[in-house]
Amino acid sequence: MKILLPPSEGKTPAQNGPALDLDGLSAPELRSQRERVLAALKKVSKRSDALERLGVGASLAQDVERNTVLDTIACAPALLTYSGVLYEAMGASALVAAADDDEVLRERLHDVLVFSALFGRVHGLDVIPAYRLAMKTELADLGRLTSFWKPILAESSPLSPAEVALDCRSSDYRSAWPGPNDRVVTMGAVTVKDGKRRVVSHWAKFYRGQFAGRLLADERPLPESTDELVARAQEFYDVEFTPHTASKPAALTIVLGD
């Protein structure tokens, strides 16, 4: 099984570590496209209107300035570089630390795939810099990055035949690689109060990260089928499962009570 994650908007710059090595990243077939996006991002980030073009405010000027030197600054594993609610709930830093002495866990973290506007996708232990770039951005002559990456990622499926994926991504990153509807299971959450349902938006990230972390930390192998995935979720949550259709992937929904 693969676990598909979105990147975080905020990222934690490495204090020390190696410089970016595009040749050392997973999915080497994406190297030339990564190089193109990196070059375009560095160029745009040097412009006087860089903040506007990247769709960020003045408070993020330092992040944009960092974009100009991404190939020389220190890098860290992706699961330490990305931050925020999902990664904290996942216990990402503890998982990376434990993987140093646990070969099985280390291999599992290779099955955690983060979809990225800069790199297309990376696995959990790929070593990357802290960058500022969103998938919805229109970047120079590359256009909107969702559209740029979609045909490229379509030719670079991370799933082996019959393998399933737990999809914890947001819509922009899901659009870049939707995956096969019969093998992808999206995850969300709803609250039920006074008989009324409401979709959980921001805090759904917490439950996605928490469940992903529980799967990775479990001594049992990762689920090998949709049925196994649902059964694991039922160990922790009240869940509903909606099978896939021709136009939509399956959906696993955590139901939160009062």
C-alpha cells in the first residue's frame, strides 16, 4: 500500500545537511521536469514582483528569497521538511528518528509519497530543501503547475499492479495525479450534531495524519487491500466506506460525534 500526502504550505528549513541532489531523489524519471521547475522558480523568485507572482504576502518574503538558493542550502528528509497539523498528528519526526534503527519502518517510509509542486512527488525519506511553491501557481512559461505535472505524473504511476493507496491529499494535489479510481481510497471526516452532518475541513488533516501515523507505527504490515484498510480504520474510528464508481475513487469517512 502507498500513503499519499499533500505537502504543507509551511516548511521547516534544515539547520544542516547535504545540498539538493536531484539525481538522488526517488522517481528518477521526473528529473528533467524537476530541473525545469527549479530553474523557473529560482528565476521568478529573484523578480521584484516575486511575492505577487507566487501568490504570497510580505510576511513570506524570506521564504521566497530562500527559493533563489534551493540547490545550495541544507536539505532534510521530506517528512522533517514538511510541517503542520497533518505531519504533527502523524508523528513524522518520531517516525523518521525510529527509522534509523528499523529497516522495516525505513522501507515503509518509502511508501509514503508527498506530492509536490516543485518535485512532482517524493517519498518520505527523500532529502529536500524547504521551498515556497504551491501547485495552483502559474509559474512562468510552465503555466499552472497542476496542469504541468498532470500528464507527467500520469506516465509515472507510483502504484504497482493491484496495489491500493490511502489518499490524504487536498484537491489541488489530487488533481495532479488522481490515480485509478478502483485502487485509491480518499479520506475525510464529518461531524454529526443534532442529527446534522458537517464536513470537517481543516481538522480533517489531523485525522488523516493520525491514521497514517498509526498505520506506519503498527507492527503489522501495511494493509494490502481496501477491505484491510477499512478494517484497520475501524479499530480507531467510527467510519463509513463508500465504494468507488466509474468517476470517483472510494471514500473512507471518519464520523465524529458530539
